[in-house]
Amino acid sequence: MSYQDVYNGWKNDPEAFWMQAADAIDWDTPPSKALFDKGDHMYEWFSDAKVNTCWNAVDRHVEAGRGEQTAIIHDSPITHSKREISYVELRNRVASLAGALRAKGVEKGDRVIIYMPMIPEALEAMLACARLGAIHSVVFGGFAANELAVRIDDAKPKAIIAASCGLEPGRVVHYKPLLDGAVDLATHKPDFCVIFQREQEVAQLVEGRDFNWHGFQYGVEPAECVPVEGNHPAYILYTSGTTGQPKGVVRHTAGHLVALNWTMKNVFNVDPGDVFWAASDVGWVVGHSYITYAPLIHGNTTIVFEGKPVGTPDAGTFWRVISEHNVKTFFTAPTAFRAVKREDPKGDLVKQYDLSCLDQVFLAGERADPDTIMWAQDQLKKPIIDHWWQTELGYPAICNPVGIELLPVKLGSPSLPMPGYDMKVLDEGGNELPAGELGAIVSKLPLPPGTLPTLWNAEDRFKKSYLTNFPGYYETGDAGMIDEDGYIYIMARTDDVINVAGHRLSTGGMEEVLAGHPDVAECAVIGVADQLKGQMPVGFLCLNAGADRNNSDVVKEVVKLVREKIGPVAAFKLAVVVDRLPKTRSGKILRGTMVSIADGTEWKMPATIDDPVILDEITEALQSLGYAKA
């Protein structure tokens, strides 16, 4: 079947499409129908079913005789260790942990916060919650104490599961003091905490509150899977809100199972037993969907990687892992590839490994600039697939569905909408724009299964954030356009579309031009306030390793390039070379913070920032251009 056949099949009968996809799941009570319309643009999927996520991700593969297959490969270049866990071993470990949690009073509907590094025990903690019908909320390990406290007060967990520490190249991140600080700050107090002690740092336990991971499970009866309603929350995942108050994205159990399972073959082109690797972190949505749940639900082997694209030990670490563990589909962020490209622009390290096992590479997390995609294509000689989705959506919404059909690639576009998504580009008044015009990207309601049905304890905020501006549509918050072939181009966050003397311009389009310069490894463009033109674009350039050019020459050349490719209308005159860009830990560039610094408006240190020192360097760079006045 072609992509068009599959998409039309969904469009002609969405209910039948999703009911057919639901056949691949083991139900305790099958759903009577797919969609439940709650009124007021609120929807749920498979609500009257009964099902357990952990059973579908673990036990059923053991029951089907595949218990000896490897479920999880842990590869940590930081600790120089590797280990494999089979499905039967995973089942036993998860049942034991779930039994210990249950013995301490954790039941269906209780919340559990998980605060762990990239170790298999993080996945075991998630699955143990799912086994009991408890609702987990994973907080990125090493998050600041006050940010963790905000999440404790919002989710009100009965228990917190944490590790003693996390490991970064060259340093130990002390999790336990951060956890203790968060519990002190929070109004809500958990009943107990479970601490996985790592040998790199053994943490001090609080008498009566903290339990050692292993001792806690000693002599406890393993837990069976608890069936839950289709609309029972599987988890809460906090995403940063514009107000500074994080938004708790809720994921319902049944739709999550159906949608994620469907994507593994149709989007990512893997069969049960194949090795799938998403180089992300369990603290992000990619880690939830494509390190933990989707690969295990589908019966794949998933890789848990504790390392970085460069520096553990070098820019060849991705290729080593792929070659060593026989990875068929690899998924990472464009920023990771840019870091690799910057260290190894000619791909010398790629040539050292046999990558014949690899069939395709997927990029997501932010715009994949054509230059990075072309570099990866040249080096790897494999399809490099850009795709687009969000924490709220939970899995790819716009993609080249390799498992159905490899569509022609158009650089700069993540391709076409997946079944479930009817995407449009609207102007500020909610009118649909013609092909090629920049506007707000929206998707017609209802959203497909597995997407957010609401926010945790914040339905009004959910409606205000996503449903109010364009009634009948989900507002993505991204701006872009659709071409005459239906390919969608995500150009920027809606906030990153700048208005230069009345012309609406995408900073993403300018970044694409800058990234095309042979010496530029990575770049960002922001719009700064300008009395005459309203806003003016400013470019930040990071240069390739070994680029021994004069910085001012590179700046002149990129200014000329933008003038040639976009035109004088962009008014692009200012660019500066910096050593690195401020990013979140998941690799997103903090453009909004950079704009606030440039405009001299008040801003708050982003909780997710990778390295706060970079903001001082950005401030200096902006001051050299006459902005960010002290």
C-alpha cells in the first residue's frame, strides 16, 4: 500500500482505521468503539476498554515464547560498561519493583515521580508504575531542586524513585542533595523515596523516608499487571510553559498503546526483534515514547545510552554503538549531528565502522537544516528522515513514513501528515492560507489517539493554550507553510516569526541560509527590537572545527548570502561568531531567552538550560553589536 492509500483510508473512516490498529494490542476488555466525544472540543480514545501497558510492553512477549530476546541494551561509555536484559529478566525485575511499591501502599491512580539518569532501572521504574496503574511523572535527572519541587507540588506523588547520581563526561551530578532540597521546598511531601545507589556515588539516606532500591524489594511478593480503563492516565510529563509554570501533559493509556505500536513498523520501519535506538533521555517525550514504550510494546530491542554525541570518547561514539549493537533504525536530534559534524566535518570517524546494519536515520527535536541532512546523507549513504512532533502529541505527526513508502525527500520539510492529522496553515484571523504562505500550523480536531487529551489538573489552561485561538483546531504553536504537493514546512515557533518593516519573515529560513555556509557548523537567528523597522534579525554563528578563517570575513559572507537568497527585505546585516549556543538539555536553542537579553527585558534562567555560563557569552556578543545594554 502507498502512503496515499493509508492516509485516505484513515480520512475516509477514522474510527475503522484506529479500531484496526487496536487489534495489535492485548486487551483485557476490548474497546466497543474508538472515539468518545466529550463535547466542547474534548475527546478521548478507547475509553471503555480495559488494558495494561506493562503487560503489552513486557509480559506478552514472554508469554509468546520470546522471553530470551534482549529487551534492553545499556551502553555507557562514561562508565565503560555494557549489559543486556532479556524480556523475561525485565518482567521479573519490574514485577519485583512493582510488588515492593504496592507493599508500601502505591496503588492504581497514585502518582510516582521518577528522577533518574540513563540506566535500565529508569525504564524499570516507569514499567513498574504502569504495572500497578500508578501514574508516573519522569523529571529529567539533575533538574534543579526548585523545578523538581514545583512538579512535586503539582503531581502530589505518593513516592519518588531516584538514583544517587547521574554521570556527565568528567563529572558526577549529585541527584540526592537536589532531591532532598526539592522535598524540603515542596509543600506536598511524598510518603517515601526509593534510591538506586550507583557505585560512583553512594548517597546518604534519610531515616524512615528513604529506602535502598535492592533492600526495598527484599522478600516482597511480585505484582501482577492491573488492568486500567482506556482513559486512565499512563503518565504526566511536564513541558515548560510560557508562564514559567510547567504544563503537565497527560497521556491516556489505550490510545498511547495503539498509536505508538502503529508507528514502529509504519513510520520507523522495524519488525519485532530488530534493534531500535533513540539517542535521547527518559526525561523527554522521545525517551518516553521511543526509548521505553514503543520499542518494547512492539517487541523490539531498545538501547539505553549514557553518553554524549561527542566527548565520550569522540565524535564516533554513535557509529560505534550502531555497529556494535546491530541498530536498524537510529533516531537523534539535529543538534547532535551538528555537534558530530563540527568535530568530524569530513566524516573520518564514520569510515571506521561497519554501518551495514543501519537502514535509516530519523531526526527530530528542532528544525533539521538541509545542510545537516546533506552532510549525514553524504557520510552515511542512508535515508535521513526529518520528522516533526511535540511533547503534547507524543509521536510523529509529520513524517516520511519509511515503513509504508519512502516518499521523495524535500530538504527543509519533514514531509507529509500522518494518519490522524489534518494539517492546515491559518492566518491570524483563522482563514486558511494558500500554498507557500507563512502562517500558524494547526491540526483539525479531534487529534488522533495517544495525543494529549488535557493537562494535569488544568483543563482551562489546556483549552486556552491549544484550542481557543482557532476553534475546531489544535494550535501547534509553530509557524510554517504547505507547498503545492502538500509537504509541510515548519519554519519557526510562532514567536520566532519576526516582523521586519511589515514583512513577516521566518528566522528558520534565515538559519537555513547561514547553515549553508561551508564554515558554519551551527547557527541561530533571533529578532531584536528595532525602533525603525519593528524588528531586526541578528545571527549567531558557531564555526566548524579547523575553520581558520577570519571571523569578520565569515560574517560578511553570510550577510551577503542572506541578501542573495532571501533578499534585501530581510534587512539581515548583523551576525556574530560565538563559541556555542545556549540550549536546553534536549538540544533546543533558547532563542526566546536570547531575545529577552538583547531587548533588555526581564528574563528568568531557564530550568532546562544545559550550561548557564553560555548566556554571559551571548550577552557579551550582543553588547558588541550594541544590544543587551548593561
